[in-house]
Amino acid sequence: MRKRSSTKPIGQALQDLVSSLGIDRRLQEYRAVTEWEEIVGEHIAKVSSPVRIAQGVLVVRVRVSTWRNELTLRKKEIIQKLNAVIGDGTIKDIRFQ
């Protein structure tokens, strides 16, 4: 009689793989870029776009200087929204260009 191996759901297996490779943090950061519009809303997304993220700092290009000022004032709120969706503490700062 063969011994049955323990199986786990594919989602859990993928999560375990991502963790073992040490890329889970990087994938969370990537979600900040891919889900930008959904997280910040259509109005903000129309005038801004995430460019890159490194070590918890998200760089966002803003097309209009008045919007850049507005987003700078709302930075804390945007960081909270991003972290609520992608993982607490993932985004530490945002730099608007």
C-alpha cells in the first residue's frame, strides 16, 4: 500500500513558493503599481501614474503641478489606502514628480 502524500490547495502552494523565493514583498509592491487606479480612484489616476517602486518608496508621475501639490497634501491618506489593499507597511513613502 502506497502512502498518500499530503496535498494542499494550489493557492496555498503558490503562496508558499513565493515566500520561499523571498519575492512576496516585491509582489506586494508590484500590486501598488498595477492596482493604482482602483485604489486611488479614477480622478487621481487620470492625472497620475506610478513609475516605479523601490524599498517601499513609490514614485508617481503627475501631469499637472496643481495636482502634484494636492496629492502631496493627501500623501498620508493615499499611503494608507495602498497599504490597506496590498499589505500594511508595504508603501512607506510616495514621491510625486
